[in-house]
Amino acid sequence: MRWSVRIAGTMIIGGLSLLWYSQPPQLPDVYILTAGTIVTMDPEQPEVEAVLIEGAVIKSVGSLADLMSQSNAPVIRRQGRTVIPGLVEPHTHPIASALLGAAVDIGGSRYASREGIMAALNGAADGMQLTPWIVAFGWDPIAIAGLHPPTLEELDAISPDKPLLVLTQMLHQAFINSAGLKAAGIALSHGAGLTELDLVNQAIAAIPVAPDAIIELLVRRQYQAYAKAGFTSIGIAGAVGRHPDPVGLLYRIGSGRDSSLRSFIYLLEDQEDVRRKQQSRISVVGRKYWLDGSPFTGGAATRDAYEVTPLTTETLGLSAGHRGEVLLQEDELYEKLRPHHLSGRQIALHVQGEQAIDVALTVLARLAREIPTPGLNHRLEHNALITKEQILRAGEIGVSLGFFVDHITYYGDQLQNIFGASRVDRYMPVANAQSAGVVVTLHGDHPATSLDPMQTLATAITRKSLNGMVVAADQSLSARQALAAMTLNAAKQLGQETQFGSIQIGKKADFTILDGNPLSTNPSDISNLQVKAVLIDGQPVDLRWIATLSPGLLWRLLKSQF
């Protein structure tokens, strides 16, 4: 039975709703916004009382009395609220997040044991799915004790005939049954594990594509979810997701003034390298490459071997002396990156271990030396084990560093069992990067983690896991530094610092409105702050679920049912 039947009721209700559909609330074209606190992220004027907005642009900031003397525009009051620049997520994957949101959820936030997960997989075998495959997401042996890999026999017993693919939480490893291996054309010598990213991608590529209209609806809802979480802009670090034209899909959803977000896309190697016309809220800005894998599958290309512990040897199946592999060596990476550097495209490189970071910095330094391109600043993503020396090298060549601090949120308790105490003491060294003057950003890499920017902000400050484990306390940021990493610095990393990221004259009127001030809230309570509204170009983003539907999309959805 097709998964799409599950949303038939939603579509019918949506069709009826269109009969009484009304426009979302609008603010005047010109108005003054005032609130309990307005945090600007402008070091020259950190807080103001009011902001004058004309059209989509900030025209003035200052005291309410001064702005009222400049303009007779109406005053919009948000008493008791805190206005901050719109939050920017510089590294995320909206299509994958949307599709995996429709997969079987076997994550650590839902299950605490292997028995519970295997029972969920058994139950899913007879249920409805988005495609003819059974896809489960969230297998997490770091978060769930005793979660040893499923055997091929176990997966075949669950689903003898229908392909079954089980994806790990970080998406760098998977498990597959015999029907899936046959459908994907993969030959394994033993077991069900796909430990190489190329094989994981080959298996995912074999999954039949769901109806286009259903995928579009799911991604539109995902865009709305980002906005509800407080984001006004996202960097799509690889347009990944099962769709024949993911970049075209993103343009369809992200272009136009009704989009819930501003989107900045980094293309993958096999995606068309064309300069699509920049729309009002979406553009292609660069390229994305992977140089190693996840620390939690043994994929991070480390200088020193992983620790030998029951977690690494028994659960992850790593041998003594294991170091992850660098996926692209220097000469090959140089040849891949050179044409993009020449054309002025920003390059984003996934790196976790020191070996991968060394290769990335060597190649980027060579490009900067041979082909100077002022204003073109490339990026390193995640940087789990980056050293002080590597941070200084990055600063010398103008490379920004994005940190995936939610490794600490969800896996802080287990990091010593993977890397040992000395490396954990410098894990995700955000403060070292901040001190070196490098552009520092924070990201969630969704769907690898939950969509929760206030939790990311809190972790950067407290360095605490959800269970209270403190990791490398000396690498904590102040609240203002952490907020800058998620606003102004993230805009800089995307090359958009003149457009948004702070509340300053001439910038876009993009705001996130919270029920408290993250700069004065106790760090342990920051994760509890609630988003009350988001504004893009000075207007509220429509967060009603009906806003994800249009008459054209509704008609396509209805046709896909019959």
C-alpha cells in the first residue's frame, strides 16, 4: 500500500480549507518595531529600543522617541519579547530531513534498547511506507547501549521480500537486507553492513522516488519547521535527498517572496554546475565535498588510532589501530576544487579528523597561493578534532570553521570511549578558533540532529551533554559569542554579511522573536526559550500548516492518489 494514502485526509481537508483560505497577518509597509529587548549583534550598538522598517529594509535603529520623531509610522510593540537577528543555519539538508521524517523512526530519543528497535522494524514491515522500500532512520549505537549491528539473517527475517534499509543517525553507515542488496546491485562478502559512504549512497539511490508532489509537500513543511524553530536563512550543504532534480525542487520551494526561508545551496559533484538565476530568496553559492566520515562509525580520518574499548571494538566493530580513511588525497582534491575556485564558487569541505583537515588546508592554501581570489572564503565543516595549529592555518588563508557542537549534546558521555581523554579535552575547540580570530559558526547538520537551535546555542556555552557530562569546558563560548556564531558569523560564512545577520541600517529586516533574552538567561535554561515569531523582509513568516499548500500543489497531490 502506498504511503501517500496516509495524507489523503490531510489533502481533502486542505482542499476544503482553501475555500475559506485567508491571507496571513501582514504588517504595514513602514513601521517601528519595539520590544522588551532588541539585541542587534552590532558591536557599536549592542542593544536598541526600536527599529524603523521601510519595505524589506532596516532604515534606522535607536530609541523609540528618536524613531518616532523621524517617522509617523505605526509602532508595533512586542512587550516582554526579545528581538534578535534572524537565526542562520549554515549547514543543513532540508530534502533529506523531510524524507527521513517520513521514515521509520528508530532514534535514541524514542527507543532505549535494541529489543525495542527490532520490534519497531518488525512492526514497520507490514505498515505503509513512502516508497516500496522500508526505510528506517536513527540507528544509534553511541546513544543506545548494547546496540550491536543487525545481521543479514535478522533483516531478512523481518522483510524476506521487500527491500529494507536501516540508516544510522549520522547517515554515514547503513544496514540492508538481501532484497535491498539485490535491488541496489551491491555484493557484500558478509553481513548486512554498508560501512563505505559510496555504498550507502548506492543503496539510497536504488530507492524508488516518491511522487513529486508528495516530496514537495514534505519539503515545504520542512521549510516551515525551520522557520518555526527560529531560522530565517539556511545553508544547504549538499542538496541531498531522493529526488530526480533536488536543486530544481529547492528552487521551486525556495524562490519567491512567499518562501519561509532564504536558501543558499552548495551543489554536489554530480549536480549541474550552472549559475541559476538568483531569486529573491534562493541562490547557488558553492560546492560541497566529503573528505572523511563520521566519528561515530569510525569514519573520521584521525592522526592517532581510535581508542580500544568495548564501544569501538564490539559495538562499532573497529580493529585495534583503526584510523579513518581520507576519501580524497591532495592531488585529486586539488583537481576537483580548482575549477570552482577559479569560477568564484565557495567550497565547503566535510572534515572531522586531523588527517582530513590537513589535506583540506594544504589544498586550500595551494589554491589561495596560486590563484589569489580576494573575498572568496572557503569553509571547513564539523572540525571535531581540529588542532590549534590547524586553526591558525585556517585563519591565515581566510577559511571559516563551522562546528557541530551537538556531538557534545548527544554523545558527550561516550566521547572518551572513542577518542580517549586527551583528545576529548580538545574536542570541538570552538573557543580556540574564536581566540584565533577565525570566523566561527555553529550548525545542526539536520537530519543528523533534532531541529533545535536553542539547544545548540546552550551547548556551545555550557559544553554539557543532555546527561550533564561537561566536555572540554575551556572551549565554551560566551552567550554573545555563541549567538554571533548563529547570526552574524553564519551570514559571513555564507557571504551575506552585508544583507543580514545583524540589526543594522541597510540590512534586511530579518528577525527572530523569542520569549526571553539568550544573553541574560541562565545558560542551563537557554534551551527552554521559545520562538514566538520570525520575520523576513519585515513581514511575519506564515507558520500555518495550510500555507504549505497551494491550489496547484493540491491538484498534483490529488492526482498522485489515483
